[in-house]
Amino acid sequence: MIIQRTNRYVNIAAAISIAVLLAGISTLAAGIQRTAASWRWVNHTREVLQHVQEMQSLVNEADALQKSLRLDYNRRDDSDFQIRLTALPEEVRLLTELTADNPVQQRTLTDLRRLLDDYTRNLRTGLVRAAPYPDRDAERDLRQTITARLTALQGEEERLLVLRDAAVATDRAQTIAAAGAVSVLAIALLFFVRAMARRDAAFLAAQRANLDTTLRSIGEAVIAVDATGRIRFMNRVAEQILGCEEAQARGQLLTTVFRIARSDADDGALAAALRSALRERQAVAGIQIAGSTPSEPERMRNWLLNCQPLVVDDEVRGAVMSILDVTDLKRAQRDLRDANLLLERRIQDRTEQLAEANMELRAFAHTIAHDLRAPLRNVQGYAAALLEDEGEALSDTGTRFLRRIVSVSQHMDRLVTDLLAYSQLSRAELRLQNVDLDHVVQLALGDMETQIGTSRARIECVSPLPAVLGHEAVLVQVFDNLIGNALKFVAPGVAPQIRIDARVDGDMVVVHVSDNGIGIPEDQRERVFDVFARLHGEEQYQGTGIGLAIAKKGVERLGGSIHVEPAPTGTVFRLCLQRPRRQTAPAAAPVHAPPVA
């Protein structure tokens, strides 16, 4: 009852955690959408400000060109003057479209359009020498009015920009908070499942200890013999039944010491059970023997004899025989059967719960890896766009911060991509078949062609490499990571040198990938295959720390192993892969095949 109630609480807690996690993910997705919408409004506002500034520039340039033309006519200046006057209505039209959602700006633009028409007409009139030049005070007032309207436009957009920047900051903070909450809850759920697993393991260990104590405490005679049938152990109950101490019986044949049966049939049954256990590895149970003990020869007893072979490393090392009174044995068997059924049921329940939890965690990791890439790419894209479009307007500190954002988002994207690859490799069903290792290495070298050319690396592949039993895509991924590590982890100014060779060793193909890199310390040769394991800082050697974990997982999924071997310089990875299966020859084949068109 206690276990059932505890399981119910555990299931309820897990369901609540998953529901809260899904709610957090939904909140995170909504925050991302709000942040994207806020960024679009910020960019829209900046575009309007840019057009306002462009219009102010056109007005100033048109005025300057008109004055220059009045002093000295120049065809090129006249062309530029006409272009500026023509561009002013177009800028007004664009601003009208961009601020269609703002009535204040629309009213200002309506007034500005009328003022610009008057201003353009005055400028054109001023070039006609026969026409009277407009009043200079009126022209100055007109220009000041136009500047005031442009200033009003700019002020309104700057006010909106401040509000929208604040909205972006708020949405970003909410998104970061939601992401943090989702991450914390995921970690908490992981620790919760781990705590449940440890608790169940401790419970099973306690149950096993209780069972062992029960077996030792019951009134059962236990006799252990070696592979020749000679006694090696007897407990106190067995000594009382057989009428001799363990020291006296040790080394003697069990059939010689066992003299409590009243019939030759019972003696034969004992010998047959012992032979069946030692020679045929078959347990014998339920042999009934009637007799009396030397201490009470007048009292008739009925025993139930069981004989169990002792097998270690697939080799029979002896047998264990137990003797019980029939009455006590029936009661003990019933209790033991019930305890075993309960224990098996609990083990099955725990196993199913752990398997379900593992499947949920894998699916969760896969989903998070996919969902995290979209906001990371958005952050990277917006930061890059801001650097490209507004880089000149930013301070050196702002530019440095934006470049840092781009670098960190790229690193996070690589990290999520590697996590997704590791998760997919752990869950994917692989169909093993014969694979040409030479072809695999060439595919991997093709993937790394850019890095090889940039680093001026020299690759030596001792062909032909033997074929292996594996999966081509997984093997290409393994060699991509090993070659990528060899290209990356070299001393500054040193050109990488990589050698790939292989040999057949029994049922396995041993592949060596060696390099002239910085090497791996002896005490770190196993840890480098752990997820996120890094021996050097990010500033010195970039990476996510998952590449070798992916390589190890891929090799193990193919039924092989990977290790780091000692080397005087550089690093040597040793891969053990299965040899290919033998191809079944066809039943019959034509002697001469027709030509293929």
C-alpha cells in the first residue's frame, strides 16, 4: 500500500512537472513571437527616421543648388537641382505609406506636402530671371515652417522608437525568463527522475538484503559441494541433520556422509539429483526423503531436498543442496513465492517507469534542440543585420557587444546542433551492412575540404582500407569528428599531419587515426569522450565538447569501441569495428553477361 501510494504521488508530480514545462515552452514561444514583432516595429521606426532625414537633406541640397544656379548657371547643377525637387514628393509619398497607422504623422505630412509644393514653386520661380523673386522673409519663414514640420515628424518617431525599444527590452527579458524557467524545470525534472531511480535502486537493494537475511535465518540445512561432489560447506542445521561437524565432513563425498535415508531409493534419488546438477547443469527440486537424524534415531522425519548447480563464467563450479522439513518447507515456499512475485512485479513496474521516463527525456531533448535553434538564429540574424545596417552609428563598445552576441549565438547553434546529432544517434535504428572504409574516408575528407585547405593539412590514408560491418552515414560522422579534431587541436603555426591506416585483427578491423596535434594527457584519455568534455578554454580552441562523444556513441552503436592510445607526440585514436559479413553467392549465374546499354 505504501509503495502504491508513493508511486501515485510520483506520477502526479511528474505529470504536474510536464504540464508546467509545456506551459513554459508555450510562454517561451509566445515571447519569441512578441520579440520578433517588437523588432519589426523598431526597424519600421528607424526606416521612417531615415526617410525624414533624407527629406531634410533634399531640402537643404535643393536650396543650395538654387542659390548656386542663380549666381552661375551650370547644366550639371541644374540636373541635380531638378532631381532633388522631383525626389521630394516621392519621399512624402513613402512617409505617408510608412506612417499610415499614425494619424498625428498623417496630419503633419498633409501640411508638409502643401508647404513643400510652395517651397518647390518658389525655388523654380527664383531661377527665372524675368520673374520677380519671392520675398526673402516669406521664403525664410517657409523654410523654418518646413524644418519645424520635419522636426515634428522626427520627434514623434523618436518618441515611438523609445517606446518600441522599451517594448523590445521587456519582451526580451520575458523571453529570457521563460527560457530560464524552462531550463530550470527541465533540470529539476531530470534530477527528480534520477532521485527516483536511486531511491528505487536502494529499495531493491534493501529488498535483496532482506531476502538474503530471510534465507539465512530459516531453519534450512545448506550443503555446498564442489564439481566432484565433495563437501565444501555445511551450515549448523545441516550439521545437526547429518550428525557430524563441517570440519569432519569437508572433503568427503556427499553420498558418503549423507546416511539419514531409510531406503536405497532415496539414496539413489540423492545421487541422481547431484549428477543432474553437476553434469547436466539442471536444478532438481522437490525430492522427498524419509529418515531420522543421528541425534534422534527414533523420530521419523520427512525432508524435501533441492539441488542447484553453481555456475560461474559459464562453468559448473559445484552445487548447493538444501534440506527442509516438509511442513516448514511448504510454508517457506509459499512465503518465498509470494515475496518473489512481489519483487518481480515491483522490478517490472520500476523498469517500465524508468523506460518511460527515459523515452520522455529523449523526446524532450530532441524537441528542445529543435525549438532552441529558431530563437538562436533570430538573435544571430538580428545582431548581424544591426551590425550591417547601423554599424556606423554604433559606438565601439556597442559594436564589440554585438559581435560578441553573434559569436555566442553561433556557438550556441553549434552546441544545439551537436546535441541534436548526439540525441538522434542515440535513438536511431541502424541497419548494419558491409561498408567500404575507403569510400567513407573519402566522403569525410570531402566534408572537411575547406578546413583542410585553410589549415594546409597533409592527409595520409594507407589504402586500400578493409571493409567493415557498419552504417555508412554514422561512420562518416565518426571520421568527420576525428579529422576535425586533428585539424583543430594543433599548436599555433603548425600544419596538421593526419594518418589513417587499418588492419584486420581476428573478427575485428582495427583503425588508427593519428595526428601531430597537442595531444591528450594520460589522465584525460577517457574523459574526452564525455559529453561537454573540454580540456582547453573556448578562447584557445573553439568547440562544443560533443564531437568525441558523438564519435564514441556512433562506434558503440555499430558494435565497436574507441580509445586513445599512448603516443610520443600528437594523438592516436584506435577504433575497433566489426568485420563484414560474408556475402552469399547466387545459386546460378550466366557465363557471359550481355553488354549494358
